[in-house]
Amino acid sequence: MANPEISVILPTYNERENVPILIPKIENALKNHSYEIILVDDNSPDKTWEVAEGLKTSHKNLSVIRRMEGRGLSSAVISGMSVAKGNVFVVMDADLQHDERILPELVAPILKNQSDVSVGTRYTNGGSTSDWSWIRKLFSVSATKLAKFLLPIPVSDPMSGFFAISRAYFQKTADQINPRGFKILLEFLHGSEQTPKISEIPFQFQSRQFGKTKLDGSVIRNYLIALLDLRFGKKISPTFLLYSLVGSFGVLVNLFGLLIGETFRFPEISTPFRFLNPLYSSVLFGIEISILSNFVLNNYLTFYEKRYIGIRILQGLVLFHLVSVLGLLIQISVFQLLYQRIFLLELNSSGLLVKFLSDSLAILAAMITNYFLNLNVTWKGSRD
């Protein structure tokens, strides 16, 4: 039996109600082509794999892979492509939100050797995002712009999960793909040393009929990690970069707290320590709200998979405060060492620029220390 032209890869997780509807739709869309459908299920609790197995009797071109250990979208797609027999690999979601009617148009540029990659896009003429809420639209647009800013990818919809690639392009880029990545299209487009030939096909994103959306804090976190990993991963830990971004935002929160304190004339506090007298409560307020904001963002973004929930949040907050205080002491100590001992005594240098340099190095030392302490102490193990 000759190999099919097209292999459709369906990564699934809890889609048992959608799969029996989608399979006939794909078959009808590709009735003028030879094809196979490979459903890769991550051992769904709703037993999507079992429903799919039951469909194989009446849908001869369907095969099912039930993964007992592997998890994640990218690795599921790679698993499907690794056994696919077609010359064109199509990736689409199984939640009925990707319009299967454009499949012939999506694969045509690759079958004609005009493109290496063909992307279903929501952001060109003829495409749309259906009835998304303004929050989801904001997230999608922001994520798209961030991807374009960090990665030189010439597509209008780099977030798309609906695309096709040639077998040859897959073989060329497969060893560059991170199986733990989040957005597999980004992995393929960024994995080649040469820019692939790309076609874009507009489609109208459909509303979910059954099941629940998988958009949550982990999705946002994993997307940011994926982008940072693609852009900087070989040089710097993407988790550290995300931690640094949270810290940078914390600086703004700190300054905002100071502004509030000064605006509302928070009182000065007398202390018995000469170098801390008076102590400005507006500064303390800014520090505290920045610690709180940093904890929340790190808990639900940077370390989402090890996040604290319920009453354990208080435990995490106490640990985070202790680490933050230690970081502050390290910053002060390093600053004093660099400025007072090295620049003033050894190099006989002073002035604002020297103070700025000393403080910058002190902040860096404190940030690195805090990161490793939070990674190995505050969020050492899973708390959920």
C-alpha cells in the first residue's frame, strides 16, 4: 500500500466529546487526497484515547498513540510526526476551533513544492478570532507582538497551532526541536539556520463546543519560558530571565509605592540607629508592596509548577520575605565593600558614577543569590 500524501497529527488531552465529531470532518475535507490521521493522547483522564480507539473500526485511516509517560504539546506532535508516513505533516487542535475546511488550501503550497511551512493564520484578511473575550484578545495580541519582538519570524500569527510542514523540513529541523517546548510552530520556524519558505492561509477561529479551555497561568508561564528559551536558552536560563523580568517589574512597583507614600505624606520613623534615623515609611511601603507583587508573579509565573496554593501561600510568603531581606543585606554589604573599600581606598575613585556602578554590581549579586535561594528553598518542591 502506497504511503499517504498527508499525515494529520492531532495532539489531545481531555477531548473525548470533540474527537468523534472532528474525525469525519477531516475525512470529508481531505476526500480528494490520500491521508492518515494520527491522534496522540497524553493518557487523558476522560479517556479520549479509548474513544479514539473505538473509532478505528469505522475510520480506517485513523491510528491512536496513547502516551503513558510523555506529556506536553510539542513532544506529542514530535511523537506523531516520528511515525507519520505522509510527505506533508499537518498539526491541528482537536477542540473543533481549527477550521478543517481549509486543509486542502493549507497543504497545497507544500504539495506543489512552493513552501516548506504553511500556517493557518487569524491575523490576515479573511482570518478572525471568533467571539473571544477582550482579555483573551489582549493576551493573544500581546503574545504575538512579543514573539515578533524576540524572534525574527516572518509570520503574522506565530501563536498558531494550525499549520503544515513538509517531511523534508521536519527531518531538517527535528534535532533542533525542544520536546519540552510550548509553541511547536515557533520551534520549527526558529529551528532552521535558513529561513523556510512560508505560506499563510487565513481561517476563522471557531468557538469551543465541548470541554474547557486550557488557557491558564501555566500556559502564560510556559509561553514566556518558551520564547526566552528560543531567544537566550543556550546562554542564560530562561527561568532566570523570567525571574529577572519579574524583579524589574518589582522595581517599578517599589517606586510606585514610594510615590504613594510621599503623596499621602507617610510619617517618618525615629530609630535608635544613627544611619537609619529618620526611617522613611514611604520607602518601607514601596519595598513591601514590591515584595508582595514579586511573590505573586513568581508563584504563578516563574515557578508555577511548584506554586503554593491555599494556606501554604503564607509559608511561601514568609520564606520569600526572609530571602528578600537577605538579598537586601547582601546588596548593602556588596555596595559598601565595593564603594568604601575598593573604589575609595584602593582606587581613590568617588562620585555618582562610581556609586551607580557599585550599586549595580551589588544589585546583580543580590539578584543572583535571591534567585538560587528562591529556586532551592522557597520553591524547592511542588506545593500543590
